[in-house]
Amino acid sequence: MSRSLIIDCDPGVDDAVALFLALGAPELDVLAVTTVAGNVGLDLTTRNARLIVERAGRGDIPVHAGCDRPLVRAPVEAGEFHGASGLGDWAVAEPARPPAPGHAVQALIDLVMARPEGSVDLAILGPMTNVALAMRLEPRLAGRLGRIAVMGGARSAGGNITASAEYNIFADPHAAAVVLGSGAEVIVFGLDVTHAVLATPERIEMIRATSGDAAAATADLLDFSARIERAAVGRAGAPMHDPCPIAWLIRPELFELRPARIAVETTSPLTLGATAVEFRLGQGEAPSTRWAVAADAQRVFDLLATSLERLP
Ligand code: RIB
Ligand code: CA
């Protein structure tokens, strides 16, 4: 029995890999993709999401464009990790289909509120601007959603965009505070766990040996990221940030989670976007948020290869 899922993202190389992982998984019924400004501008993230669903043979999935800037702070992009197009050096054409009509924020609300409570999961793979606005526009949304799986934050790993902040949270800390404080069931995959899921040369070769255009495109994207990672931090393999929440939605047993109170710094110029992840809970305290602390990296890549085998 598949679970309904909406994927909110800012493709983005690792967003692309996460989308392929989801689209090839029979456990997930992707109702829609919603896009947000993040790694690159909204026009590009929206074009890239349409290119990816079409490359996966799922051009039928609606892609709704969302917010073109964060709630409060000035936009900050991450093109240095994703290339000017947002999809590395992937030779891209224009998608065959236009974006779906309707803003992503309204589409999120309409899709979730039209379905039974708890039946629609949400993956957030970029800045949380769309979801925060949707929660404000429809106060019942947080309670209606199923699980929210988020890529964002850092605890012991430190930041990747500043010393203390991970990019998705840094890019819109106010939106992250709304979503993490909503009372919804939010499972957060921060750098602590994504840095353990590296696209090593051996794993890229495994993906390249997988048949189909989506697999070839994924191997090319991973090769691009590996070059960037090696030049930027000297690591032999880029962390698979955005595939982690998707892999958990498919195979939760691949990850270890801990209940945690998670707060976001929204005022300090020095530590804006930092996530305070507190495992020391009060007597009887049961936060609605959990933090991923470990992953079975090889089985995440095995899962990716299995998904890609199912795609054209
Ligand atoms: O810090 C990693 C996150 O920032 C990923 O979602 C990546 O796509 C970028 O958006
Ligand atoms: Ca992303």
C-alpha cells in the first residue's frame, strides 16, 4: 500500500537525486512537486523539477511554483554547489510541460485538506518558505498532514553555509521556526546524518552500472557533486542530503531517530539559522520532532539503485 507524498524542493543536484529516488519507489505515490527559491532562483528550481519528473517518465505529476524569496531575510543561494543551472553540468533543454496552474502554497493546502487526515506525507528538501506560509494560511494544515520529513539543520556536525547553520535553515530561518514549532510530526535529517551518506566513487559506479536514462543522469549529477566536494572540502564523495528524508519515508529502518526539542536561531547575526537540538527532555515531555542520528548509507544507495532500475 503506497503512501501519498508531496515533495517541496529547490532542485538542486541532491534534490534531483531525491526526486528520482521517490519517483522510482512503489511505496510512494507522489501527488505533486512544489518548488521554492533556494539553491538557485525560483524560475530555475521550477524548470529543473519539471525536467526531472519528465526524465523519470512522470511528466503527469504537477509541478507548482511557490515562493521566490524567504519570509523575512534576504535571499541567499547555493549555486556554488549546484552549478549556475542548478543541475550541475547536466545539458538541459526546456521541459515539455509548463508549471501546473496555482501557487505551491495553495496547492499544498488543497491537496492535503481534500484527503483524509494523516494520509498525505510531506518531504521538505529546501527552505521551508512554502510550507510555513501554507500553515499560516490554513491553520488546520499541520494537524491534517501525515509525517513531515525535512532535510535541514545541524547539531554536532556544525554548519555548511556558516559555522553554525545548515543551508536550508539559514536560507529561511523564520519559516523553519514556523514548521518545527507547528506541533506536526516532523522528522529532521540534518548534516549529522547526511554527512554519513556519501556518494563515494564506488557508489557512483554502482549507479552508473544501473540501466536507464535516469540512472545515467543521476551518475552524472553525482560525478558533478563529487568534483565540487573534492575541490571545496577535499571529501571523496558528496553528502546525499535530500535523498535521506525520502529514503526514510520508503525504508524507515535504514535510519536511527531520537526525540528532540528543535529550536531555530532567528535573530543573532552570528548564528542565524543554527538549530538547537535538545535530547534532554523534561519528565513526560514528548516533542513532535525527531532528529536522525544514524543511517545505513550503503542500503540507502542500494535503495536508490533499485528506484532507478524502475525508471526509464
Ligand atoms: O544543506 C543541504 C541542503 O541545502 C540540501 O537541501 C541542498 O539541496 C541545499 O538546498
Ligand atoms: Ca535542496
